[in-house]
Amino acid sequence: MKPSTCALDPIPTNFFKEVSGVLIDNVLDIVNLSLDTGVFPDCLKTAVVKPLLKKNNLDPSSLENYRPISNLPFLSKILEKAVIMQLNEHLNKHAILDKFQSGFRTNHSTETALVKVVNDLRVNADRGHLSVLILLDLSAAFDTIDHNILKNRLSQWVGLSGSVLNWFESYLAGRKFFVSCGNYNSKTHDILYGVPQGSILGPLLFSIYMLPLGQIISGHNVSYHSYADDTQLYLSIAPDDPKSLDSLTQCLTCISEWMNSNFLKLNKEKTEILVIGNNGYNEAIRNKLDALGLKVKSEVKSLGVTVDCNLNFKSHINKITRTAFFHLRNIAKVRPLISSKDAEKLVHAFVFSRLDYCNALLSGLPKKDINRLQLVQNAAARILTRKRKSEHI
């Protein structure tokens, strides 16, 4: 358990960890009583929301530049962890979760999701096919979940009933929040929709809520992969079958209708499209998409990775190296003032984390592109070992 404390905690979380051996039996009694009765304690349903500036260089006087951070009592998270272990076991045993949903699942990540999508796109290109990749954007998806629909998913799709289903209904109902900013606390407000922000169960409940979406997409013979609320659609178009694009446009219409009926909002203005491959129909496909109001881009950012229409990741590598060298220059300025251990922490946090993120996608790229990343590592090594540029690394 991380030593983070909610303002509503009766004792600081880090202190609770130190005396957990004394309190564990009491906590276990609370957890078991909650599960047996199918009731989630009301005292654990209030969230403290604190505004956090998204970036330090943004205007602090503009509310749009803040991200609301929701903090829940630590005891609620202990209870949720006990439930999510059993829920995951049930979902995995009966293969209920969408196999193309990689969000918040063991042995799945943004990297595994992107590797699957990019591999499929490359296979299509090797066959001489053109691919259309669409990145759907949902507006505040976690905040608009309808509790009655979610209860139906838990009952009809997951197979929960009795006290178990009652527990989840109790978990969602009666939620409240107040905003805390400095020494000021707002009035408490009711939460009528959405999964609890900052919770353990929230992301998994969202995945369950979205279960029908996969069937809708597959029904139009369109490929897809999701990571939480980020869904990527992609369709392979053969040179002699440009009309197959119609299935994609029909799929988008059905997705939009389904989302409207499930209180989800598809943000068409932020939905991005990439056409991959180069054949005689490339321009015709682009024009058809433009006519539908779907603007095609030369590159898109998917799960933090810049994907270009040639799948060579040159733009992605450019951004990594540019950002990495920026941070290395700053670290080099303070290197004489800090220890080797602290310098290593900074390099790992600001440089190596970027080099490592989804680097499986770079497998098979030309050596000249990979060497650019090697230069970043060499520069980092020189800073850590305090060697000059002329010295061999």
C-alpha cells in the first residue's frame, strides 16, 4: 500500500502501515462484514478532489489547465483490493473480458496493445493492402457511466447476482465529493454518474461497461484494440476492393449510436485518422474520408507513441531524442552539485524511461535510426561517469 493519505483518513496511511499488525484483525472484520452483507460503508464513499496544474508553464488562473485529482480513504482501497482479486479471478476463469482490451490487466500494457496493432498494420502493408487507422476519442468517459446500465452489465454479462451484485450497487450509490484547495473546502456534492475516480475498481468496471463495443466493431469486420477508454479501429483495404471502406463508415455510425444510448460522448473533432500504405487507391481513400468529415493526418499519437503513415517511427524517434537531450543538458548543469546516485535517478526518470517506453515497436528499424537512440545513451553515460565528449564510452 502506498503511503498516501486522504484528508478523511482517521490516521495517516504511513502510520497505519507501521501498526498494521495490531489493526489487521479489525480491518479484516470490516472487509468480511461488507462482503457478507453486500453493503459498502457510506463513510468510505466521499472523495477529496484537489486541483493539480497539468503543466508548470500553464496559466494558473485558467481552470481548464487543472486536472482534478480524487483521493479516497485508504480503507476503501483495502476493501476494493479484496473485491478486485475475486472479480478478476471470475472474469479470467470465464474469459469474460474482451481479449482486445489491454487496459489494467495482468500481462497487458500499452506496449502489448501497440505491438499487436502495428504488427497487423505491417502485415497488411506486406500484402500490398492499404490500412485505415482510426483513434477514437471519448470525452470524460469515466465520468458519464450510467449506474443502472453498469448494474445490468454486471448481472447479464458478468453473471453476478445476490449479495455480490448488491455490494456493487451499494459501492456505486451515495457517492459524494468536495473540492479542497489550500485551506478552503467546498460544499459536499452528490455523484450520480461515473465510476469512482481514484478508485481501485473504477477502471475494471469501465472495461465491463464497454464490453458490447467489441461485438459491434467485430460485426462490421473491422479490427480493433483498446486500452481503457482509448480504442483503435483499423481496416485492411485490398487494391481491388476500395468499397470495403463502407464497412468502416457504417461501423463508426453504429459506434456513435451505441455510445449515445450508453451516455458516452464520442469526440469527433479529436478523433484522428491515419492512412497507411501506398497504392493507387491511397488518394481516393483520403478524399472519401475527407468527404465524410474525417480528416486524415500524416501522423497520430497513440498511447504516447507517434505513429506515422510509413510506420518507420522517424518522427517518434525525433521527439524522443530531442526531449532526452533537453533533459540531459539540464542534468549536466547540476551534475557537479549532486551525487552519482541522485544523477542516476534523474537520468532514469527523465531519459531512460523515454527510451524504454514501448521500445519493442522499434525492432527491425534501420540501424541509423537506432544509433540516434544509442547516442542518447552514450551522452547519459558520460554525464553519469563525468567523462568528456572526447573520451570513449
